[in-house]
Amino acid sequence: MVSCGYICLLRRLSVFPATRQLSLSVIQLGRGFKQGRGTGDAGKSSLYNNERRWKDDNTFMALAKTFIDINMVEWINAEIDRFGDQVPSLRQFILSGGGMTSAHIQYARAVCRRAERSVVPLVRDEEADPQAMKFLNRLSDLLFVLGRYACMRTKHDELTYLRPETFVSQKWERKKL
């Protein structure tokens, strides 16, 4: 049993094969809520150094969207090389899609890019380690390569962007191939 010092609610999903019924149970762990609850009722919260900031501060936004382990950057680079060597080289701009698995990985990449954008102002204001941005950028690169790899492994075609040749009356026109 895990004790975290707070009430932790876990959901256990059980499937009973004979009846194919699902059972969802809530497990309560720990000792209860900490003393001093309600300290954030006025819209502020504390950082690890006990500095109080508004809850919509960029620091909280970035912390909520990212979990950073800087030691993983080299591992990510190696994985990019490993999977990147197995996919065809790029000749055109690739669009998201190419099967359900690839589309989900590309969606995860978009979420990662959003997290990276939320870290940029913190790095610019020297409130966050620049390595955090590097980590998120590399993670995004890995997700791009994994999306292409998944597309190849599931035998789906990669969707490529076809650049329109002319711009006429506020619309791009495509030349038929």
C-alpha cells in the first residue's frame, strides 16, 4: 500500500471475463488532507520556494503542462537516430495522419509543442532552465519520427502537402497531376 500523506483516490477497473461486466472501485489511501487547506482560495499558490504567485502565472502553466527530466535528452537523441534510420528520408512536408496510431502520435507532438511554447516566456525571463525548452523540442522531434515510423509499420501512406501553384481571387488553385 502506498502512503502519500494525503487522501489519494485511485480507480481500479476490474473486468470479469465470465460476465463481461465492469467494476469500478475507488481506493482511499493516506492520512487525509494537509493542514492549512484553503490557502489558495484568494487565487494565489506557492512555489517550491514558498514564493506566492497568482494561479494563472506562466510558471504554473508550464509546470502543469510539462514534466522535465533533462537526463533524457541524450536518450531521446539516440531514439531519434534509431527510429529515424528506419523511415524513408523526407522529400516533402508531411501532414498529420496516415493511420490512427500515427495520428495519435502526431497529436501528442502537438501537445508537446504547446507545452514548449508555454515554457518559452519563462526561459526568456530567466525563470526556467533553458534545458527544459531543449528537452521539449527534442521530445517533439522524437514524436514526429515515431509518428512516421508508426505510419510505415502499419502500412499506411504518409500524407504529404501539395503546394498550390497559383493564387487566384483569394483562393489557391491546384494544378491537376
